[in-house]
Amino acid sequence: MNENERLLLESLSKEFESADQVAAKSGLAKSALMSAAAALEAEGLVEVKKKERKLVSLTPEGRSYFEKGTPERRLCAAVSAGKELEFGTAVKKAGLAGHEAPVALQWAVKNGWAVVKKDGGKTVVSCSSLKEGEVEAALKKIGAKQVGAEAVEKHVLEILEKRKLVEFKEEKEISLRAAAKGAAALARQENVVSQLTPEMLKTGAWKGRKFKEYDLKTVVAPVQAGGKHFYKEFIGRIKEHLVSMGFEEVQGPLVETEFRNMDVLFMAQDHPAREIHDIFMLEEPSKGSLPDKLVERVKWAHEVGGKGSKGWRYKWDPAVAARLVLRSQTTAVSGRRLAQGVKPPFRMFCIGKCFRPDEIDWKHFIEFYQLEGIVVDDGISFRELLGYLKTFATKVFGAKEVGFVPSYYPFTEPSVDLVGKIGDKWVELGGAGMFRPEMLEALNVGVPVLAWGLGLDRFAMRTLGVKDIRDLSGSDMELIRRK
């Protein structure tokens, strides 16, 4: 019997105690304790009882509902009992976020708290007195801790899981007690050697000694090794593929002036994509600086045109161009790089985050990764662009079939959308085209430029088997380990 086994036996009583309690009493690390317990159990000196338990805890959204109240309760609390209120007004009064409003209405009706009717084209809500619902009771029961899944009724757990308000974790409970033979063995313990040292080999002290056997079935404490996020690894593989094709990686800032994000790309200042519902504008600071020489050329392109074009024929406003926004497309990076001057042939790519307002759900988010690429060379044409896109779709994205759909973008002409058959479904991968001459002339580029911007997030969801787009940038450790 080695030292750890002796310590364990001395710490055990005749009643079952958890492994954590025994570890605290004995001073042994959990892994050392379990190794000693396995050896003593094999000799009939210790009894080990193992039980698997499912634990449940609240997700960040679930904790928010626990602290502030569920959306359905907040909605009905905003509508006084027995009164009616227009749905939009009730949502504002309740302080519900955009994605919470439909959830609140759905569950308020399901709980029997609310009645909905149409009144002159408006949706009107009336609420009765509120009883505590099953979901609310379960959220209180779980609270800010982990509890056994058995503490919540099964059908309520299913509702909570469907609403993404809870997450589960499997836990093994191990308890130990001394067997009848344990005390006797402790009294006649032998000096068992757990490690053969070089000194023992030199001196021959190992002769006649008893050595501890290794048990490969020993239950040890789980080890959580670090690793890369599965989406970062996915993006890394795409980068390696593009670099192997001769592309140079380029990066740019996430906050841009509208000048860099749109004006340089020959997007008119009254274009719908520049409205507040399509871009995030910065409140403080709200303005950035403009590069003087490039500004004059871009202004000329917008007002007058050039290269046979008449431009957009309006008074270009530098104050609009100076407004700061979150980058809505990585094409801004291409414009920045071309403005620095390039020597054909030149190929570059950028994989980076872009930001656009959207209703958040399982397949929509306000930020996304885009793969931007350009090829600058003499004599290249739209035919070469289609060839590059087909290569990306098959070699990089693994598409079985490839299709092209005519499209429109303010800064390319002609323009095309790339679609690919991935698995058993056709997926829109992104847009592409030839940069317009007005844009290239302003940037002092005298040769054709092929360009594309391909969305990565939804493609990654299909490839990685992820069902919620928010998990691509989430920190769910169980999901990260599984992937």
C-alpha cells in the first residue's frame, strides 16, 4: 500500500462520502485520490459508487429573463389589466428589444395572458391578470446556479431548451466508503513503492520490494485542454488555400469613413445602402479625416464621371463622406490597397468582419465574415472572373455544382452572383464583378480589376454543422470541444 492509498483509507468512514469531501479531508488531489481508490477497490478495501447526473443552468439570455423578467411578462405588465394597447406602443413601453417583441407576443398568447385582435389595420393587445407561468417558475428554481435536471419537469425543460434559455452538462458523482477489510489492511499495510528511481536501480534497493501496479481503467478527473475556436480554424484553412494560390492577405480598419466605405467605390451619396437602416453610424466621434488628393479625384468621378461616363451628376458633399461608420463591406479594404498603388499582376484577399443592421435570429446577425478578393492585371476579362469564382466554389467551398446569376452592384459592371450546390442544397455564396472605370480612374489604376465579396458565415454553418449563426462567434465551451 503506497502513501496515497494509506492516506485515503485513513480519511474514509463507514458511510459514503463524495470524492470532493474525501479529497478535502485527505489533502489528496482529485486525480491522485481516484487512482488510489481504483487500486483499493480492486483489492476489496474500498467501495466506490458512481452516478451520472445531468445538470442544468441558464444561458446568458436565460439569466437576462431571470433578472429582468420574461419578454411576455414585461409586455403584459406594460398593458394594464383590462385595457387595450397598440402592439408597437406596448413593445416600446415594455422596453423590449426588436427580437424580443415577437417572442413576447407568442408566449403571452400561449400562456393565456394576452388576446390579440386587429383594429383598423393595427395589432391591438389586451392582457388579463398574470399568473406565474411554468417557464418563470423554472427560471426562478434554476436561478444563478446549476441544479439537477430532475428538479425541473421534463416538458418545461424542453420548452426552455427550445427557447435557448438553458444549457446542460453531464456530471459524474463519485462517492466512497471504507470496506470491512479496509481497516484490517490499514493496520498491516505494506510499504509499496509507486516509482522506480535511477538510484534504486544503481544500488539494487529495488530487490525484494513490492511495486504498485498500473490500472488503465482508473477513473481520473477530466482534463480540459485548450484549443482554437472551430470557426477560426475554418477561416484559417481558407486563408492557407488562398495563399497557396498566390494571393496576398491584406487587412483594414473596422471603422471607416463613408468616403472609404462607399464614395471611393463610386456609390452615390443618395444610394439606399447608405441609409441608417443599412449601416451602423458612429455617434462619438462622428467624423473622420479625408485624404486631400484622393478626395478631388473621387469628387470628380461622382460629379463629372470620366472614361466616357457622366458620373452621378450631383453636388458631392465632403461632410457626408467624412461620417464614420462600421465597415459594411470588405471592398473598402480593396479600395484602400488600390489607392496605395499596385503593380500588375497583383492578387489580394481579405477575410474580415463587416457590420449591417438586421433582425437577429438563428440565421441572421449584425456582424458577419466576408471574403474579399481582387485580381489586377493587363487584359483580364469577365471570363477570367467566372473562372476564379468557379475555382473558389469547388476547391475552397467544396461545391458540387456552380451557377452564375446576373446582378447589380454600384461599383462593378458587369456584375454577377455566385451560387453553389453544397450538400443537397443550392447556396448563395456572394457577389462579384469588374470594378467600374470611374472608380479605377479615381484610384489611378489603368488596368482591369476583377473583384468579389463572398459571405462565409452561412456557408460555414452548413460545412461545420452549426444550426445557429450566433454560435460561430459564441463561447459555448461544450460546443467548441465537440467541434
